[in-house]
Amino acid sequence: MKTLMTLLAGAALAGSLTTAQANEIVVGGKNFTEQQILASMTSQYLDGLGYDVEKRSGMGSAVLRQAQENGQIDLYWEYTGTSLINYNDVTERLSPEETYSRVKELDAEKGLVWLEPSDANNTYALAMREDDAEERGIETLSDLAQAINDDEGLTFALNAEFYAREDGWRPLQQAYDFRVGRGDLKRMDSGLVYQALRDGQVEVGLVFATDGRIPAFDFRVLEDDQNYFPAYALTPVVREETLEANPELAEQMNALSGLLNDETMSNLNAQVDVEKVTIERVAENFLEEHDLL
């Protein structure tokens, strides 16, 4: 698949250098590592294709979305669950495919076009240390629920927000039919969850699926086999007017989207957050690796 998508991107590049005509594209990004990497990657990629690119990253989520609706941002990477829940106030539980279809339809009414979603899904997840999960034979949340019900003495670390959310910890226990006592549960800041899990202070921690510390700390993300957590598929979203002015942009961005998945984003995030490589260099190296620069 990667080879196919890389060839597609190369074809798009070759056919667009003379047609982009330096049309200006304003690329936005939110204020955390993954989004800053994507904003840099997209800006460098489109610049190489001949567009006149302006990058505006480091923005808050709601501010960025409003800027796109107002025509100040042409393109940025959004998460399907964020649009569904935060921007369109849809609270019903939907499959990943249904989530994408619903936000695509609802946001089209606002002049925003959702392109092809990547395989990167930055949703909530529960993780364990790889060696511990392997020893216990736990791969899915159903396996985890069975271990809890078998009284294996597992302890958990969660952030306070997820613990209190109406779609958070309590309904998760109901969905998977398990119960964790207060003595086996620690609430802490999200960043401390990763440290507590790494250092063996707990057996299970709440993480975000594409966080760079997952591969760096050798964690196993447990499969959400009942699809409890909302889908947060990472997807390029473009203003309809921008696509009309740049008809090849959709194919070009879809080629880039096709190269991204959970493992790729985790590794890119880790290069910045753990290995301390600059965002610009991480983005540039990725594009060069896939012959997009």
C-alpha cells in the first residue's frame, strides 16, 4: 500500500508543478506535537508541489476550526471524533465509518470538505507494558475485563477528565462488564500516567493512541474490540472554495493521508518528544523517505 500511495503522490507531483501556479494555501495546525508535525509536513509538501504556502500552527482547536470556517485557514488535519462531538454536537455512538460519513455530510454544509481519512486514529486507549501484557495474555479490552473479573489485582492510572466524563470511565466499565475498586485506581495528569505505567506503579494506563511515548516506552495498546471509544481518524479537511481553485489538491493530500497510520504517527511524535529532533526535520525526513520532496 505504501508503495502504491508513494507512486500516486509522485504522479501527482509531476503533474502539478506546472498547474499549481503558486496558488496560496494557508495551512493550519493545533498546539501539540502531532499537529505541529503535520502542519510542517503539509507545508513543505505543498511548497514542493509549487504552491505558495503560509503556515499558521500552534492554534487552539476551537480557534483553528473557526478560522477555517471564516476562510482564514484553507487546510488542516482534523480528527473525526472532534468534529462530530465538539463542532456538531452529535453524541450518539457511531462506528468509525459512520463517524466519518456523518462529519463529512455535516461539515459540507459549512463549506468544508473531508478528504480521505488516514489510518491514524488518535483516540483514547488503555495500554499495558508489553512484557506484562504478553505474560498475562491480554490483547483486547475484553481480555482485560476477564483478568479484572478473575481478580488478578490490576491497578489503573487515568486522567481526571476521563474519570469524570459521561462517556468516560464509568460507562467503559459497564460496556465491558468489569468494575475496578477505588483502591486500584489512581487519578493523575495525563503525562504522569505514562511515567507511572513505565515505572511499574500501575499495570494499566489511559493513553492517546498515537502518542510517541507508546513505542518509546514499549507499551501495548489494547484493542477496543467492542468499539467503545469514539473514532478520531486523522483527516485533511479543506475549504470547498480552496479545492475549486486547486483541483489537484485533493489527490495530492489523499496521497499523503494514505501514508499515515498509528505506528507511523507514534514514531514521528516520539522523534520530537523523546529523541528531541526538531519538528521541521522530522517532517522533512518523512517526506524525503517517501520521495515527496
